[in-house]
Amino acid sequence: MKLFFGEINNGKAIINEEEQQHIVKVLRMKNGEDIHVTDGNGNLASGKLIIEGKKANIEVSEIKGNLPDFNPKLHIAIAPTKNIDRIEFFVEKAVEMGISEISILQTEKTERKNINIDKLRKQAIAASKQSLRFHFPVINDSIKISDFLKKINPENTFVAHCHENLERTHLKEIPHLESITFLIGPEGDFSEKEISFLADNKIQAVSLGNQRLRTETAGLFVAAWNYNKMI
């Protein structure tokens, strides 16, 4: 399936401008080729490609709506790594494994403060197309941990940290939930002050095992754990 991003409304589909350039200039696709367009909201248009100069359009033959999304839904709030390539790698792979939402978390020990969120969103779209997802994940703006806690439900929110002297539940003991949120700390982990703050807000702490994992590895571990529940 040659899947591209665009808008779908009233029985019509419009291919995103950047996608049009990719089709014409990079892929050099031809008139009449089969093509599919998704809006990332669970809708899929299928049809034939029409090339007109530098423009690419789709002659729609079928539109499918309300396609099923992944379940359970996973939201990971993760502190950005100093090396931005590692957090970009996390975004790409987590999207391929069906993550529903990603938030970039600012904590006491977060070294990187400036994040190109638009770039992460483009990478999420690319990874969604690559893995044939018709529901694209939400990539939220960077947010302080204190503000993030105002937006979530503590009953289905967990924090993974490496403080062995503090009480933690094992990942396998988490019950099945329709949606779940995980907080992943920065290089150097959450501070004990932050862990206490999270506990005061009724966020349950979780251990990801005996190994000490890098930030992006911990995020992918949780994404893979959730993906295993989908298949």
C-alpha cells in the first residue's frame, strides 16, 4: 500500500503539499497508479493517482471511515535526552508500535530545554505511514511536570524510576486498562523530590526490571509492553 497524508472531506481527498512534492519529485510516480490517502483520524481514501505538472491528486474510488484504532491507548510523557537523535529514535519506534500520545516532559534534571516539536510531529507522521497507521498519535508541546499532572488521571498514570529505596510495583502487576499514561524521566532519573511529588499526587511508581535503562530505552520498553497487549 502506497500511503500518503492529506485531508478527507465530503467524499474527496486532498494530498498534503509536501506529500505531493515527494510523489512527483522523489518517488516519480505515474498517472494511474494505485494510491491511498489517510487524514490520520481513522479515514482512508483509495483511488488512482493523477499527475498534473507539479501537482498530485487522487481520483477517489472508495473512502473508509472510522477505521479501528489501537487498544489499549498509551500516552508516554518522556524527558528529552541531551542527544536529540535518541528522543527522535524513540518517537519513530514508539509510533510504529502504536503509541497514542507523546508529551515532552521538563524535569529538574532535564538538560535539553529547546525541542523542535514540529520536527517530531513530522517524524510521527512518517512513521505512521510507514507502519500503515490510520490514526496518527498526538505529539504535545513541551510541558513542566507540575503542569502535566494537572492534565492527567492519576488512576491510570504510572511513573518508571530507578530509586530502589522507594516502593515500586512491577510492570507485570499493572491491571488491564483502556488507556494508560507513563512518565519516563531524564538521564539521571527523576529527583527524589519529584518522586515524592508524584506520590503525593497518587501516581504509582513502577519498576521496569533489574537493569538500568536509558531514557529512550525505557520509553520503548513500555511501548513494546503495551504493543504486546494489542496483538
